[in-house]
Amino acid sequence: MDKQARHILDTALDQISEWKESYGAWDQHPALSVSQEKAEHVFNELAGRLKGNFPFHHPVYAGQMLKPPHPLTWAAYAMAMTINPNNHALDGGPPSSEMEKEAVAELARFFGYGDEFLGHLTASGTIANLEALWIARESHPKKKIAFSENAHYTHERMCSVLQVEGTKIPVRENGDFDLDAINPQEIGTVVVTLGTTGLGEVEPLQQVLLWAREHGIRIHIDAAYGGFFRALKDADLAEETAWNLMEEADSIVVDPHKHGLQPYGCGCVLFKDPAVGKFYKHDSPYTYFTSEDLHLGEISLECSRAGATAVAFWATLQLFPLKESEGFGPILRSCLTAAKEMFEKIGTSKKLKAYKYPELDILGYFPSEATTTAEISEKVKAVFNVGMRERTFYLSLYRVPATSFKRLHPEYEINSEDVTILRSVFMKPEQQNFVETLLHRIETHL
Ligand SMILES: Cc1ncc(COP(=O)(O)O)c(C=O)c1O
């Protein structure tokens, strides 16, 4: 599959070499040279060691949120890395900085923000959320940041880093936030997750939005995982209003290194109001902001950032537009369908039961032939291990409080605090055609 990428990369690298040589002939310093034998030896060892990974690229891997970037994406990344531009100051990489601005503007448009916004790529969803929560704190210095009990743990941790009080909102059985449990007067910003890390739940943005507006509370959307699914807002996800309301939020985080086909090191934070740029203002004797144009380092907490990240993401967006009918739409539709088909097939299984209906492409399920929660956890761990040992399927484990489990599955006796269930993240479109095989392989071990 990556034959095309290798060929394209080869040709593109020739063009880059020509450009490099256009400055005049020069030789690499002898101190940097390595013998062919030594290079081959090290790379052989590398190949051997890297095979110690789980098969993230293959449909058998339906475990964590892991998948390799698109081959053309890594080709673009590798090409830019031979130059290694730095997207801090414009001067560190003029073309890659432009590409970052263009790609981020495309994301902002995709989420419904207008042309006036502030945003940039980050190293990860964690750093993007840190910036969003930092702006939340600066905007309402004496108030708390609220997030649901299903939010990524980073929000609680970042509140601690930022020395701002965080508060957890309980979630009701129907997925709504129990807003009666918190005092709106104390809250400055509320976090809504579109695509929770555990089970890909879409939190009730519509409910929270009405409440937040009434009380002058800012909204931050953590769409690190789910953001790209907005491509399906008018089709497969048309009944879920949250996707159509994203533009109402004050800030949005999305991770191109999750569903955006990018290698790790690519998160993104967007702010609806560009005036928050005032919080980023800094002055230093060693930063070389030489022109009046926007230098991304002026609106980012991180200093040096790989220009290659922006180049790869920009190239990906040219190849795969953020549309429902082409580019990202069909890719995400297959992922969504894989989870829904797995849910339906499990519905007729004698050995497995789905934990709940999947809103996105993450499904929780467990062996049904058990009577107690402890027995379920035990069977789950056994089947999880056997798949990895035999290299026939790779799943992940997800722990739910027994009380939440009981609400959905009252027929099981509770004899443990938590229940461990199986979890599958169907991030690869190829998995749509693998669901039946996967299910069969799991069932044979139950
Ligand atoms: C909803 C959500 N937010 C934040 C994060 C953290 O992102 P990262 O792993 O890119 O730092 C994740 C990661 O899984 C996530 O799913």
C-alpha cells in the first residue's frame, strides 16, 4: 500500500535535493559520515525491535486509539523533516508556517468558526487542552472549570497544573449532565467532550449550551477524539445536534493525530474570539519576530514546533478534504459502521453482550455467560490475553463502576466495585469488513 508513497517521496526528495544544491556545492562534514555496514547493522536492529509493536496498522488491532498515519502523510512529513523547519517564528519556516495557518483556518471553517479566530497546532491534545484551560482561567480568574465524570483525566490534572479549581459534573442515565449538582455562580468554563475517550460518547452540548449562556459561562469543547466526525453531521450523525452547535463554543480542541491521519505530535486548539491573543503576549530578547505578520510563536505556549507536522497535515487536507462525500467523510463512515455492525452482530450472539449503543466508533462489550460482575471481569481479562498471545485479535480493557453497569444491565449480580469490559476502537476503515471475523475469533475463546 505504501508503494505509492515511497515512489512519490523518492521523486519529491530529488526535488528538495536540487533546491539544496542550488546554493552551491558542499560536502557533508566527515564527522557526520557513517559506514554503510554500520548503518545497515543499526537499521536491521531497528527493524527487529520495531516488530515488537502490536499490529496497529492491521484490522486485527481493535484495541486502543492507535493507527498509523496515511502513507502519503508520512511521505510529506519525511520530506519536510529533511529541512526541519521550526514553526515558532515565521523565519524558522516561512512555507510551513503558512501551511499551518491555512490548515488551521480550514479546521476553523470546518467547525463553523468564521475567518476571525485564533488557533494553531500543538504537540498533542493534552497541550491543546492545557492552553484552552489556561485561557479559561485567565478569562475567569476566580472561577472553577467544570467537566463531566467521563471527561479525559487531563482536565482534572491540568486544573491542578494551572492551580484552578476543577469540578466534576455527574452524568445522568440518558447522557445529560446533572447540572443541578453544581452551582453555576462558581463556574467560569464548562468542558463538553464530543467523543469521550472511554466509549466515544457525545456529551450533551445543546443542554449545556443553554445553561451556560444563561449564566455567562464559557464553553470549551474537547473534540480531541471525535472532532473529525463533524464531517458526517448532515448525514450519519444528523440526529445528534451537538455536531451542528460546535461553532457556539468559545474554544475547541481536536487531535489530527487521532482521526486526522497524522503521526503523533499533531493536536490543535482553536479560540472563537481572537482577542484572547492578549493572554499570550510576551517579549524576549532572543525571539526573532522580525516582521509584522503573525508569527505562530506569538500565539502558542510551546516555542519550537515541528514545521513538518504542519506540512503533513496541510498535504493531508489537500488529499482528503473535510467533506461528507469525499475525503474524511467516507473514511469515518466506515469506522462508524464497523462499530454499529459489531453492535448489531453482538445483539444476536449467544456469548457476548454490548455494553451500550456506540455513538461513534468505540464499542464496549462483555461475555454474557456470567452471573456476577467479578465473573465478567475475570472472563474479559482471559479473552483479552488469549487474543494477544495467539496474535489473532487485539482489544482493550475498560473499567466501569459497578453501579453504572447495574443501571444498564440489572440482571447481573454485583459483587465487585468495578466491572472490566472489553473495548474496541474501530479507527481504521478497513475494519468495517473485518467485524464478522473479529467477532468469530473472540467467540471461539469464550
Ligand atoms: C477526549 C480526549 N481528550 C484529550 C486527550 C489527550 O490527547 P493526547 O493523547 O493527544 O495528549 C485524549 C486522548 O485520548 C482524548 O481522547
